[in-house]
Amino acid sequence: MNVTDYTYLINKPNTITEKQTLALEKVLDEFPYFQSARALHLKGLYNENSFKYNSALKVTAAHTTDRAILFDFISSESFNAIQKDLFEKKTNELLSIKVIDSIEIIPAKKVEINESIVELENTASIISIEEDEVSEAEKTAKTPEENLELGKPLNFSKSETHSFQEWLQLARIQPINRELETKNNSNDVKEEDEIKKKKESIINRFIENNPKISAVKSGSTPNIPIDINKEDTSSLMTETLAKVYLEQKKYQKAIQAYEILILKYPEKSSFFADRILDIKILQQNNNN
């Protein structure tokens, strides 16, 4: 990759190609602390919907002086534009599919000949259609891993700094050379770590309480223990955070996260319940 191509990508990161992403990997092998190159490489992996993106995000964060800038970059509208275009394209493709009804319509004149024969033919036709539908459903059945979209790039919104920090926590096992940071930066990092630890403590304490969801009888109010003196931890829980726990293989935390989301977004309770079932299957398979 030459200077001209690199300068162009800096100004228009959305245009990065798969070939250029591979070229950046070679650059990073030689210059691992080349921060802008890591950011561009990350964008390239995101555009490809690559399974390498999530782990590359941790590595990029470890080599970034100011993670706040990195977070602003990956949560920006321009960074997520490719994914949005992809979803819109898939949606349009689904809407453009022509549905042809295969049920044969028998003219009224033929019905008069022998109504019993016609009825049998119609019944056979319906059974055949139902069998085709079952067969098609079996073909399109997805595994728990596919339903949970394991390995897909994590999408962080501007309000999900806690989820972002939670995903990077495994990277903190590696030693950090503090001598490379200025005194001012050091103070900022300490303050940020204190805030992050406080949030982690709050949400972990909430999850440890193991909130249960019971059926609600008509005309009654759900018996959910709420302490108004405590901070509202539900504001910290998002679908992205639940996926973070899942990618980290913290299955129990992921299940409890989706249980909290059911309470938070009852209109999506069916979807979250399905995710919980998939996680339990995945958890059982990994324990065997």
C-alpha cells in the first residue's frame, strides 16, 4: 500500500476493500503501534462482517492511546453505514421475492361431476403443500450459534460506553506500559477506571441477585423487588451488553441479561425468550 492510497483511506474509510484490509495487516505486522492503520484495518473487518472483528477491536484498543476516540469512531454513523446498507439490501431482497400459491383452483363445472373426488384431490393438494412447508422449514432451521449470531461484529451505540468497556476487560490481563502516558492522561484514565468499576459493581450486584420472571395473573401487579434508593441498573443493560457476555462465553450472565431485557422491553419478550433457549442449548452442548 502506497502513501496516496493510505491518505485516501484516511479521508474515506468507508471505501476500504478486502485487498486493502489484507495489505494493512502486513503494515501492522511491521508497525504494530500504527494507530490510524489499526483503526482502518478495524473498519475493513467490519465492512466484511468478519469474525475477526471482535478480537481485533480488543487489540486495537490495547494499542490506542485514547480509547474514547476509538469508541467515538466505532459508534459513529459513518462507521456503521456499511452494515445499515447491508441490512437494507437484504430487506429489499426479501420484499422482492414473488410468492406463488401452488393450490390448484378447480372450476365449478368440474365440482358438479363428482364432489367427493374433488374434495379428495383438494385434501391431497393441501397435504402436499403442508409437507413441502415442513420440508422447507427443516432446511431453513438454524443452529443456536446461527440464531445467536456468534462471531458477528458487535455494534456499540454512543450510549453504550459500559458495554464497550465490558468487552475490553479481557484485554486488561496484559500489562500496560504506563510510562508512555502523560501525567494528565494518567489522571483521566484513573478517573475513567473508577467510574467503570463503579458501574461494573452495580450491574454485577444486580445480576447476582438473580432476578426471576414469574407469570403475572390478570388484574395483579408483578412482584418485583425495587429499591428506589439504588441506581437504576436497567439503564446499563442493552442487547449489545448481552451479546458481549455471550461472546465472552459467560452464558449465565447472558441469560440473566436477557431476562432483564424482557422486563425492560416486554414487547420483545418472545425474541429474548428464544435467545435464552438458544443460550441454554449452547451451554449444555459446551458442558458435554
